Amino acid sequence: MKKPGSMKGLEDLGRVRLSRNFFFRDFLHSEIADFYRIPNIPDDPDLAIEAGRRLCEELLEPLEATFGRLVIRSGYRNRAVNGFGNANGLNCSTNAASAADHIWDMRDADGCIGATACIVIPWVWDRRGEIGGWQSIAWWIHDHLPYASLCFFPKLWAFNIQWHERPARRIMSFVEPRGVLTKAGMENQAGRHAEAYAGFPDLRAAPIFTL
């Protein structure tokens, strides 16, 4: 697919179905892009679609099947939007650091692809007074899904969830206790952590879907 050069082309891109429940349009919204009038259009739609499908099929669909509807806080950013956000202190990493992350259509320094979305899980947030903090969903995902990295934020326990072809399996948080929960080499990487998410539903496989 060519980079959209018209409203109709962007409309067609938005209709691309990434998985059973997610379309590309779900991930194009950006407050930075909207407020500062920077078109958030992929330079390489095919690469963005490839990475986005893996994110949706392997991570978001199982989460939605298990916990119910997910809320997408942010998803795809092109180089212009992300670079502007970084230069102006709008909570964006550099383009190099965001490649194969929020910039789905930019390979990282190792030539790998990846995709990230920031999501909220209402099922988890609504039970925040009953469960063991943000770590509960972090450990549930760690034990059940092939994520690459997770990063948690204070508001609504929103978190970035990344699919990457070389997953680092790293979890960090800006919610107290801040810092790294686990990463390669830490003793807590291995084994199960079921005590951290007692009462959570079992993983429900997303229904088989053929695009």
C-alpha cells in the first residue's frame, strides 16, 4: 500500500483490519497530531500494518477476550508527530528510541519491527481497590502473553504494551513503586507469579479469525 496522499487514501488505510476487533483507524488518533495539525500518516503503511497485526493478534485480542473491552489511549505515531512530541516535552521518546515501538513503520537499530499501544483495561482499573496494585496485571501479562515490554503510568493505570520480534520481557512503571519490576537477568523473570493476581480470570483464547 502506498502512503496515503488524499483523504480517500487515509480512509482506506483506516479500514484495514488488523485483527478480529481492531482496525488501523483505532490507532491513528493522537492529541499531538490533532492539536498541532500534524498529519499522523504512515510513511510505510505495509510495515505499519505488519507490525500492528502482530500487536493486535498476539496481545490485544487475548486481553480483550479475557478482560472485556480495552481502551486505546494512543497507538501509532509517525516520525513527524513523535519527533515534534519529543522536541517539545510532550512525553515522547526520540524517534530512534521509538522505532519499532510507537513508530510502527520504522525498524529499530537492529533492523527489527515492533509496535506499541497505550491501553487502559477498565476491568482492572475498576477493581484497583481490591487487587494488588498495578503489578497484578503486569504479572498476569508476564505469565500469559508474549509481550516485549510494558510501561505503566499513574492515570487509570494506563500502560504501554509492545510487541517486538525480539522481546526484551521488561516491565517498568511510573506508578509507585517506580522503576523496573522485572527484566532479563532478574531472578523474578522465571516461574509463575499467580499469587500476584489471585482472582483474575484465566486466559481466554481469542476466537480464530482469518483476515
